[in-house]
Amino acid sequence: MIGEGFAEELAAAQAGTEPAFARLWRDTNPALVRYLRVIAADVAEDVAAETWLRVLRGLKGFRGDEQAWRAWVFTICRHLVIDERRRFKGHPVQLSEIPLVRLAVVPDAADEAIEHFSTRSALAMVAALPPLQAEVILLRVVAGLETEAVAQLVGRSPGAVRVAAHRGLRRLAQIAAEAGVTL
């Protein structure tokens, strides 16, 4: 998260300052790609690229704080994933159909930098959760969105989001314990 300097970075990016946009991208893109590698691994890179193209097109019209920014970017991303799934309606891809090895196919620089935190292993465990729980945990933890923003994004109530997050985290702890990982 950028924090207090976000408003200035956003204003500079909206004015066309490339380094300011690059800072917004560097802050948001790693979480976006991790989110996509779990919910849409087969099209993650393509959807991420299209997300940023749409962000660029709508950047001047965006108004809001850093939480609103992240919610806006992830909303664009999620809508693109939904569109992509509709395109392949004959065979919709479910999280359970995504082979876990595909999560590690194309490591990015962020994955390499924090490999000692076992990011890929954690994403693989999250991918093993029911789809709603996985998505809620990714949006809350990886994207850093507030419960209300996640609820709006996934079309559920804040209470349902809290329950899904609680159940997902409890299941993650169980998965980790079974794998011999201590949290």
C-alpha cells in the first residue's frame, strides 16, 4: 500500500506522469496477478494486461482514496474474468479444475523476491478452497480490500463475506496442519 502519498501519486498519474502511474502499477499489480493465478490461472497474464489497459483508459475519471482505487482495479479485473468465462461457456473453468502445478508455471519478479515466504505454496492452498472462500481470502488478504468492498465485488452481503473468510481461513489452517506447516 502506498499510504499517505496515494492522493499525490494518483493526481500525478492522472496528469500523465509515467513514474507516478508506474508506482501505482508496482503497488497493485503483484496482488492482482496472484489473485488471477488462483481464480483464472489459464488467462491470468492476459486478463492482467487487459485490466491495466482499461485502468489507463478510465484513469482520468477515477475519484477516490487508495481503498477505492484497489476496489476499482479488482472490479475491472473480476469483470474481465467473468467475460472470459462467458466466452468459453461450453466448458466453464472451475477452480477445482485448475491443476495446482499451473500456479507456478510463470514466476514473476514479486514471486521470486518473496519466495522464502512460500507464496506459491500459499496460493496452492488457497486454490484448494471452495471458490467463494478462495476469492474472498484473496481479495481481503492479497488485494487488501475491506469487507464491504469485497461484498460489493462478489455480490454477497458483508456478513456472507465474513463467514466465507472465516471458514476459508479455518480450512487453510487445517490444510496447513495436515501438510505439517506451522502458521
